[in-house]
Amino acid sequence: LQGGIAAITAASDFRVIGKHEFLLSKSKSHFAIHFGASALLTIVKDGWGNLNTEQRLQLRNFVYQCLAVKGPTLSRVAVNGLIKLLVRITKQAWCDDTQYHDILKGAESMIQSGNEAYKWIAFELLKSLVVTMQTVKVVGLRRTGRAESQGFRDTGLREVFVMTKRELQSIAPDATEIEEGSKAEEILLTALDTALGCLSYDFDTTGGQDSGDGLGIVH
């Protein structure tokens, strides 16, 4: 048991980020990549304050490059691990620097590439981004993540929806010809989930203004 706890602690130590990055860039094992991404996710969640501005942006760029270069050859579990990490970094820094908004341009480039593997990755990324961005945790009388949710609502949500709607419109004429279980069907279903996530964004929670009587104003 102690060995297991020690291993988890070592994996989440922010001082070993370089080792996890090496694992992600060099390993051909999908589960090793998933583990490395999960370890880095723990660091981002628990040790964000230990990373300076340059380290945060460098880590974001590194993870995106891994996803862009290796993504089409990886299994779903590895891709989802990288996406969770990338989305979490993006949320944590959304209000700090507009460079993190470039993730939307990256997703658009993947969609416009015409490659089905990249399209699926892009919509998995956008779907996860919308879900994660609107998550606001209530701790006592405090809401954590509210500023990021509001910021994304005002500066990124519409762009995601327009991007998704455009792809769905291009798919629509041939939708009845899509084979069940194909990559094209995965793209269609993920794009639909992304659009639904945009339309059902929790505007009340993220945009409400607390008032004395406990009611909120929805903008």
C-alpha cells in the first residue's frame, strides 16, 4: 500500500513534469500515454500555482503537439487522456491569456484537414471543452470556475457552435449514407453532442448575479 501511495505521489510531483513529457513523446504504449497524461492532469489540478506563466504555456503547447502529431495513431483511451489534460489546462488559464483561446483555431484546423481521424479528435476536444468549461463547483459559499465559465461563454462558446453547425451542415446531404459503426458516424454523433452541449450550456449558473433575495439575473 505504501509503495502504491509513493508511486502516485511521485507521479503527481510537479518537478517531474519533464519525465512525463518524455513518456508522452516517446512511448508507443497507449496505456503508458494515458498514465502520463493522467499524472500531468493531477499536477495541473493540484499544483497549478507551482507553475509559472512560461511553464503553463509550454505544457499546453506540448500536449497539443502530442495530440496533433500522434493523435490519429492512438487508441481512444490515449486520445481521451490527452484531451482531458489539454482541456483542463485551457480552462485553468482561459482568463489569464488569450493565447489559450487558440485551442479553437487548432480544432478548426483539424476539422478543415478533411482527415476523419482528426475530425473526430477535434469534436471530442470541443465536446469536452464545452462540458468542462461550464462546470462550476460550489465549495461553501464560494463558486470555483465561475469566471472561466463566464469568460468562455462570452468569448468561445459561439465560435464552437458555429464551427460545429458548419460541419453538420456539410454532413447533412449524405447523412443517410453513413455506415453504422464507421468513423464518419462517430464524427456525426460527436458533433451532435458538441452542438447539444453548446445549446444546453448552463447560462444561469455561469451568468447569474447573486442578489440579496437569493434570485439571479440571467443575461
